[in-house]
Amino acid sequence: MGTTSLILHAGPVVKFVLLILFFASVICWAIILFKGKRIKKAGKETDAFLKIFWEIKRLEEVAGALKKYENSPAAIVFRSGYGELKKAMRDADDDDQSSFCATRLEMIERSLRRAKNNETFFLERHLNFLATTGSAAPFIGLFGTVWGIMNAFQRIGQTGAASLAVVAPGVSEALIATAIGLAAAIPAVIFYNIYVGKIRRISSELDNLILEFLNIAGRGLRRHSGEGRQ
């Protein structure tokens, strides 16, 4: 008896379990393909943008490259901080420059952190479904298996025959639920871990970008303040 025949001859509860697992697997693969493309592009553009940032370290020149890396989380974080820095430069007040610098640096950092959190959230969005499927699918499949085996034993009791020819089809119908549950869970767990690892690497690089940006911005604000007092 083939796999298709086993599914068609399964009981209604087992079929319902298989239907849930099928839709969960389809959604997981859609997420895997979409997020894989998005994370790969984000990582590639982030690496390219950060190479420019670490080589130049002059914010005005780095800002000129922003349009080339619109899908880079690093470029988006940089744009947010750079916009806040330019605003700080325009709003400079000579009355209390030390207080001004500290306040503006804090505002710049908040802008950078907010942009970083938004980008990280965007990359992580929908990955929870992979984690949930990876955890729940084997147990959903196991439920279908247990239910199918119960029905198989009921049929054995009704017929009074316990030969392998009688038992095997019912048990096979039941075990197919566990197999499909594992088939849905294994890719979900594997790709979830892969994507989370890549996102953590990007997040760590964004933290380094923020620290260096604040160092450069702090020096720029202090220099701007000194020029303002002259």
C-alpha cells in the first residue's frame, strides 16, 4: 500500500492532523524561501556598506553611499543617526555647549538604537512560526499516530483477528502522521537556527557601527561647539 493510499484510507481525525501539518509545512517553506532571500540580501549589502564605513570613517562621505544600499540594515541605522546628527548641528546653542553635546549624543544614540531594533525586528518577523512548527509539529503528528493506532486496535477487536495482514495497514496509516510531522518540523528547526545565527551576526555588526558612529559624532559635536565659541 503506497503513501497516498495510506493517507486516503486514514480516519477523519488523522486526515485532519495531516491537513494541519501540510498547511504548516507549506507556510514554513514560504517563510524559509522569503526570509532566506531577504536575510541574504541584507547581509550582503550590510557587509558592503560597513566596508565603506570602516575604511572611510568620515560621515559625510559615507552618507553619499546610502542610496546604493537601501536594503542594508546598517545603511538604514546610519541614515537615522546621521539625520539626527545633522539636526544637532543645525540646532547648536553656544550657551551651554557641554550640556548640548551630552543631550544631543543621547538623542543620536536613541535614534540609532531605535533604527537597529526596528531592522532586527523586521529580519526576525515570521521566524517564530518556524520555531513553533519545529516544536509542535512532531507532537501533532504523534497525536495523529496515537489516534490511528487506537482505531487500528478497535478494528482488531471488532474482527477478532490479530494477524500482521490485519494490523499492518492500520499501524502504517497511523505512523504516516508522525513521519509527516517530522518532515514539517526538521526543515523548520534547521532554517530557524540558520537564520537566527545570521541575524545575530548582523545585529552584532550594527552594535559596532553604533559605537563607532557615536565616537565620531561626539568628536564632531565637540569640534562644532568649539568653532561656535570662536
